[in-house]
Amino acid sequence: MKCVLSKCDSIDNWWLIERAEHDGRRWFERTEFGAALRCSSRLGNADIEGTGEEMLAIASAIERGESEDFRRCAAERTSDGYLMSSPRNSLEPTLISHEEAADLAADIRRKVVQ
């Protein structure tokens, strides 16, 4: 699954890792805790988000073949690829290939100004 980094329009220096291809839909689903907003751009059930500095750290970890995690974004290296998640909110991570992770790291480097 190809992923891209998107800038949050409403919060300065806040970024989201999202599906490159999606239909833009947003909807609410009933959960045991009430209702939850769902978005077709999400990699899983939660936004994988963070500051520019956190995204650059994720990119660096991927480039080194390592893992990195923060409160709302994580990339865990496995033999099959990277498990992407929001440690605070994800119910389960989403696996992307090593090639897709390398492309994501390059996209982060292009978009986040240090």
C-alpha cells in the first residue's frame, strides 16, 4: 500500500501518514464507546500523525532499517516490511512493504523542511 505524508491544514507543523490512493470518504461508525469518525485515507482505524520532527525521525529510522515510535506515530520494522500505527489510538498496525516504507521516507524528506 503506497503511503504519502500530508500536511494538516488546521494545525501548524502537524503531519499525517495516509494512503496515497483513496476516495476521500469520511463517515461515522458505531463503536462500544459511542461513534468513531472513519476516513478512507487512514492506514488503519486511527490517524498516524505527528510533528515534522517526529516524521523526520520516522524517515531516518526507515532509512537505517530500524524502528521508531512516538505517542501518535510509529514504524516498527519486521522482516516483511513496516508496521505503521498510532500507539495511542490504533487497534492494530498496518503492514507496508520495505519498498513502500522507503518511498514514504523519501516523501517525508521532500515535504518536511528542517
